[in-house]
Amino acid sequence: MIENEVLKNMKTRFSCRKFKPDPVEKEKLDAILDAAKYAANGHHLEAWHFTIITTEEGKKELLDAVAPEPEEFKKFAPKGATWPFPSDFFGAPVVIMISYDPKAPWPDAGAFLAAGNIMNAAHSLGLSSCALTVYSKDVFRTEETKANRAKFIPEGYELYLSLVLGYPEVVPTNKPPRKEGVETWL
Ligand SMILES: Cc1cc2nc3c(=O)[nH]c(=O)nc-3n(C[C@H](O)[C@H](O)[C@H](O)COP(=O)(O)O)c2cc1C
């Protein structure tokens, strides 16, 4: 199999669920966000927005802003998890919320590709990340919490996904191989 630094970086990236409290250098965050903005996106409209939370007050504001626990949470959450999960953001110093303009063509695809760039760029700089389903699309879904959205994302935009980011407490040495049999060749 061909290997190079980029391929190796993509294949060693992992979802981190325990972070060191160390802050992330601003120049690293700038480089990561720059990489995000180079993602492919529908009609090259770059209809995305990134909200970067680096303070404890900011994280607390987000926790206070989220909708109450939805019905389906218990079904999908890890055993013993309480809403919103994880309320400590796995100890990560940085939360990045990615939102998009729903009026643009395929805006969610662009947002997701930007998320991929963030994850891979972070890993290349010795950082790790994890996507958090709870702090995504539906987090401001109720009437009472709809207004909270304005604090975090631009008017008319929709939150797509949040990522946590920071220095990992532990780096896995071997990632299990990925599932085979998921290709069709013609
Ligand atoms: C859209 C999306 C949502 C995710 N949500 C969560 C989450 O809420 N909590 C979590 O611990 N991991 C979450 N993950 C991480 C996945 O569990 C992880 O990517 C998957 O297990 C593969 O592992 P890897 O990222 O280490 O390769 C999410 C990943 C994606 C792409």
C-alpha cells in the first residue's frame, strides 16, 4: 500500500475522549481554521461559519444554552451518561462549532468536509479532536432555546456539528483496521 505523510496522518487520526487541560496555541488554531476554509464546498460559496470557544465561561454559556434532554438520548448515550454529554467536553480546552447557511447548495456537505480538514489538520499538529453529536444540529431545537442560537452562530445560519480539540491525554499506538467489503468496483 502506498504511504506518505498525508496518508499516514489521515490513518492515525483518532477520536480523543480525554484531553490534557493545556491550552492550544493561537497560531495552531489559526492554521487549523485556515485548513478548514480550504475544504471543498458547494458552488464555492464557502457558506460556513466557525465559532471557536476557548474559555471556561464560553463553554458554560454553551451548556446553559442547549435544549433539554430529548427522548432518544437515553437510547444512544453511553451507559451512565447524563445530558448534555459530555458536559465536561472530555476536558478539551477548545470547542469549535461549525454552522452553515442553509440557503447555499449542499451546505451541510461543505461543513462536514471542513470538519474533516479540522480533524486532520489538528492531528498533524500534535492535537486531537472528537465530533460531538449532542452539540450539533438539534441542540437549539426547542422554542425556548432557539433564541440562544444567536449567541453562537450568525443570523440565518444553522449549527451543523461541534468538535472538541486539544492535546490528547493518551495517543493510541495501533488503530484497529477498518472494515473491508465496503467497495464496489466497476
Ligand atoms: C458526525 C459524528 C458524530 C460523532 N459524535 C460523537 C459523540 O457524540 N461522542 C463521541 O464520543 N464520539 C463521536 N463521534 C466519533 C466517532 O465515534 C468516531 O469517529 C468513530 O468511532 C471512529 O473512530 P475514530 O474517529 O477514532 O477513527 C462522532 C463522529 C462523527 C463523524
